[in-house]
Amino acid sequence: MLRINDISYSVAGRPLIENATVSIPDGHKVGIVGRNGTGKTTLFRLIRGELTLDTGDISLPSRARIGGVAQEVPSNEVSLIDTVLAADTERAALMTEADTATDATRIADIQTRLADIDAWSAEARAASILKGLGFTDAEQAQPCSAFSGGWRMRVALAAVLFAQPDLLLLDEPTNYLDLEGALWLESYLARYPHTVLVISHDRGLLDRAVGSILHLEDKQLTLYQGAYEKFAETRAARLAVAASEAKKQEARRAHLQSFVDRFRAKASKAVQAQSRLKMIAKLKPITTPQEAALKRFSFPEPEELSPPIVRLEGAAVGYDGKAVLSRLDLRIDQDDRIALLGRNGEGKSTFSKLLAGKLNVMDGQFHCSSKLRVGYFAQHQVEELHLDETPIDHIRRLRPNETPSKLRARLGGFGVGAEQAETPVGKLSGGQKARLSLMLATIDAPHMLILDEPTNHLDIESREALVEALTAYSGAVILVSHDMHLLSLVADRLWLVKDGRVGPYDGDLDSYRAVLLAGDKPVKSKPDTKPAKPKKPPRDTILALRNDVKKCEQRIDKLNEMHERVAAKLADPAIYEDTYGVAEWQKKFAEIEDGLARAETLWMSALERLENAGG
């Protein structure tokens, strides 16, 4: 059992954790959440003994092994599989000794221990972990130097998973994984045989891979039983109760103070006034845990362009004369919300770069509006920020004629406050850097926004703010992300990048997740042998169904607005001077009517599901 007993820790005199106590039983999977900057990573360093506590103590069973992901696997000539195998230091030492030992008793002891730790299946286990994290059999035999830093981080993760420490500490492990790797990790952690503490803002992982949530807030640690959705519900109830009690106490305080103010000067009431002053002094303030001020994103609104804004006809794209994707026949309209699905290496990033204008077509046609502006955000762009410059310096380079107050207002629209605006980028948090990069990518009010893993380093509140901003944004969105929660709330079209092609995916996100976890094997549903007893759905299910209905209604409202706008265009006699333009608007009008019919069908279906669930 991990015991954290009355610990306190300060940084430069500022308390980060105060008198915090929590116990985590062996084998439990715990997600650690809290706003950025509250001390989650510091807590890991305290558990590992890298920092000295001000007060209190942290204890683990004797000889318990603690493991975490190294900063990065060195760029050396050791193969990936051998790098992972070396992480189990006991096995490696025993295997080496087995080659040189001469004493019969020692040889027997070595062989017994090797059998106890299942050493002979080690290579197969290591290969399975590497494959789950996206490495092919051929790549596992290649040296670490053949891979970039992000991929070597995956090797470091594979190494610690293979070593199977008694206490596994993972800090934002999905930040350097794609959707396939993130889903595999969820499944793996749920089966992990020892204790896991994972810092994460990935709601999918927190809902499916852990059984409790450790919340770090107001310098305290609070353990909640259940996954993230249960934690969010329980915490919301606590906040409501605390807010209610604080409101009652404030009313009581105001009532007492009113009496004091009225009668303090009257001799006949002086005693009562003093008595009430003492009562006010005894009222202990009820502190209500406050949500972080939701730092919203403010995407500038582009003007409307004639559809389609992008059209591909028999297009091919690739590198050095070799096509990665070919026979692309697709169109994108300004109201599209498209999620790109596909395994790593199939060409999602290549397709994104084609749309962003960073790659040219090798064959076929790429048509786009002459006025089209594209915003492109990829995780590597965060790393390309100038660390010695401030956010103001970055934005001034793009807007040299704008006043400092206007530049700060732009940064404020993305949650980069006045203090951070003048801070060198190298000293900003990962989340603040991501916000700055998003602001730079959207500064020209793009008609199409391409986002490649935009949620890395963003906390849960910021991810929700991003969802709201993308919902309100009037441009097209092309989204690549391992965050299933984000994809489910933003995307209304799914395109699969596979076998050198890009096209619509017939299923939904749940079916795609099932396919990935099954390893492309057909996903079959087992017939029920007994009729299931009707059960009242849990409250979370009812809330989810209500949310589905709300999203359908919002989609219908948006399509109705578009329908009216396009109908008005077609009613304008001037538009008929351009035959091609008329045809495009008429085609768009027909597509909207078709989309409206489908949206209404989905809405009716969602209403029916909600009614059947008793909601």
C-alpha cells in the first residue's frame, strides 16, 4: 500500500501541498487530476524521493519497485526490442550470470528464478508491447537512432511497461501516442497486475483504465471512488452543497452585520451589537473549491466562401516521387467537421499537409477557392516556438502595426494572460505554449482549420473550452486526435485513411474503437442466451442521451440557418449571371436539404432512445 501521510511541500516559500493524506491499496489504478500548475508532477517526484518533503512522510512496502517513463530513450544503435528487454534489470543480470556461472547450486538458483519471472517469454511480451504502441516487427529490430524523439518516448513507455514495477507512475502517457496507441494503453493499464498512478487529462483513459480519481486542488489530495465521470458527478454535487452553505452563511453574516451597523451607536443596544460582532468573528468561512476560470478560445470568424472550398479529383500526394495517397476524390465545404481516422503511418499527416498547402499534388487536380485561408496546428509547431522570445514577440512578428493592447487582447482570447504575454516562451507551461500556437495558427481567421493532436498539454477544462470554440467556429475543421471525447463532440463526418486512400468511414467512433482493439478482426456480437432483465439506465446514460438530443437539435438549427442563407442566395437574380456559381449553390442547397433530412432522422432516433430509457 502507498501511504501519503500529512505531507507538505513548498516551492520558493509558496505552499504547493499542505497536510495532505491519502492511502492507495496495492493493485489499484488511480487517475490523478487537477488544474495545470497544482503540483501533480511534483507529487510524483516526491513519491520517487527526488524532492525532500517539508513535513510528513510517504511510505511503500519494503523492496517495492517504482517505475516511470524516462525522459527519452537515448539515440543509440541498440535495437528497440533489446532496449525494452534491458529494462527488466533482474532478468538481464540473471541471463548474463547464467552464461558464466560454474557453481551447480548457483546455476540451479538462477534457472529457478528465471522460471519464476517467466524470463523465457520475455521477448514475446516485449514485442507485444512494442506492437501495441505502434511498432511493426521490422521496426522493432531497428536501432533507436532511426527514430525521432517522439517515437523514442514510446520506446521508453514500452520499457517501463515491460519491467512491470510494483508502482507504475505515468505522466500524460497519451501525449505522444496516436488514437490506436492510446486505446491499446487503456486496455493494457486496465489489466496491469500492480498499482498504477497516472496523471492524465484524457477522459477516455480516465473513464476506462482507472477505478478511482485522486484530485489535487487547494493544496489537498482527495480520493474519489469510481472513474472520471463518477468523480465529475460527485464533485459537482459537493460544489453545489458548498456553494449553498456558503450562501446561507453569507446571508447570516449580512443579517448580523446589519444589526451591528444599525445599533452600534445606541447605548441600549451596545451589548447586543458587541455580541453579534463576536458571532460574526466565530463564523468560519466556508471555502468553496473553485473551478479554474474557464480559459476560453476565441477563434476569429472567417467570411463565407462559395462551396466547395476544397475539391480533389484523382489526386495523389507523397514524397520524393513516391505516392503515399492516391485516387483522392473528395470535397470539403466550409461547414464540415471531419475527423481523420487511420492507423499510424497510413498517411493522416500527409493528407493534412496536402490540405494545408505544405505538399503539392503529384497527380490529379487540387482545386480550392482563390480566397481560401488555412490554419494549420500540429504538435511539432509547439516545439518550434522561439523559447527566448515572449508571446508578444511572436504575435508582433505577424502583426507589426497593431498596438500592444490589441496584441494582448488577441493573446487574452486564447487564455494567455497579461503576465504570460511578457514571459519567455521557454518558461511557459506546455498548455500555455499550445494556446499560443493555436492563436498563431488562427490569427488570419482561416476558412479551414487543420488540427493535429491539439489537446496535448491542455487540461480538461481547456479541452472543454476548445470543444465549445470549435462548435461555434464557422469554418471547416479537419481533426486528427487520440482524444475520443473531443472527436465525439466535434466531428460529424469520419474519413478513414487506409491502404493509400481517403474516404468516408461507414461506422461510428465506437465501432472504430472496437475494430482497433480487435486488431482488425471482425467484431461480432454474441447472441444473448437469456433474455436480459430490463434495468433502469444509470443517470450518466440518461445525461448522455439528453446530450445526444441536444446536439441533434443544435445541428438541425445550424442546417436550418444554412438552408435559409443559401435559399436567399438562390433568390438573388444577380447570382444567375454566373452559370457555374449557380450550379454550385444549387448543389449545395440540395446537400443541405439532404443533410437536414438525415439530421431530423437522427434527432427522432435520439428522442426515441431517450424515451425508452425513461428520460
